[in-house]
Amino acid sequence: MPVIRVSLIEGYDETVRDRLLEGYSAVTRTVLEAVPDGITAIIEEAKASNYRRGNQRKSPKAPPPAPEQIVRDFLAAMERRDLSAASAFLAGNFTMTFPGGATFRRLEELVAWSKPRYRRIAKTYERFDTVPGMEFATVYCSGTLHGEWPDGEAFDGIRFIDRFTVKGGLLVDQAVWNDLDARVRKPG
């Protein structure tokens, strides 16, 4: 029956505190295989006037959005083909790799590569999984693709998995696996 105590400076909002408690509970469950009802997680807050680091008063730094939310927002912008909004989520060294080893650094390259493959495409998400790490988080999302082939014929039910690396609130890379090539219609 593990008890986790976390000390924080006062000022983090409830959403951040919930994410922190959920994260500590998940890690404890994974490492110790503890039953969820047996894990107690407590945040103890210190008043800002009672908190110093390096002999300096500190205030809580606003954390970035949850890694999963960053991925969801990026994917939503990409589906709208709002490349400007999508680019705001990318680190300067961002790379994306698609089936067959197609690798891109710019979203415009991806859009140009996809033009002969399909007219439009969208995702139906079945799940998102976030794996925290010391330097970055890894977010997996999976589900099915639907859309239209270049000739306008509809398709759906094509499986996909995307893996994103999120660091400092930005996407560092994206790796894509899907069955689209197995279903690509050949002209003629």
C-alpha cells in the first residue's frame, strides 16, 4: 500500500495537480504492480512566501499542455490542413517518417507527397497512450483512416499507429505506420 507525497509551491491549477497525481499513481502501479485502490497520492503545498530555491523566492512555472493534448491539437490542425497552426507545435529539428521510409522535415513536403496518394484523409482515434520519460514523453495514437482516393472513391477502416516524441511542449518527431499502401488503388 504505497503512499506518495509530493511537495509543490502553491499556485498550480487543478488540472496540473490532477495530471501529476495520475502520473505518480500510474508509475507506481507499473513499477510495483500495486492495485489502484491501494495507491495513495497526496500533494502538499507550500505558500510562496515559505518557499525559496537558491535563496530566491520562486513562483510556479506554467507547465506545457499534456503531451497527449499537444498531439491531438497538432493532428487536428493537420486534418484541417492548417499548416501554420500545425507548425507551431513543432521543434526546430522535427522529423516525420512514413511507411516506406519517406522522411520529411517540413509539413509542406508531406502534403506534396500525399497529393497523388489520396484526395483527403482523416483519422478515427481508438486510443492515445502516453509514456513519460525523464527527457521527453512518447505519445502513441491508433485507430483507423478514412477519406477519398484521388479518383474520389471513399475508403475507410485502414489501420494506423502514430508515435510522437514530445519535449518541452513541442513535437520532436513523428513515426507513422499504416496499411494505406496495402489498399492504395493503382490507376488503370
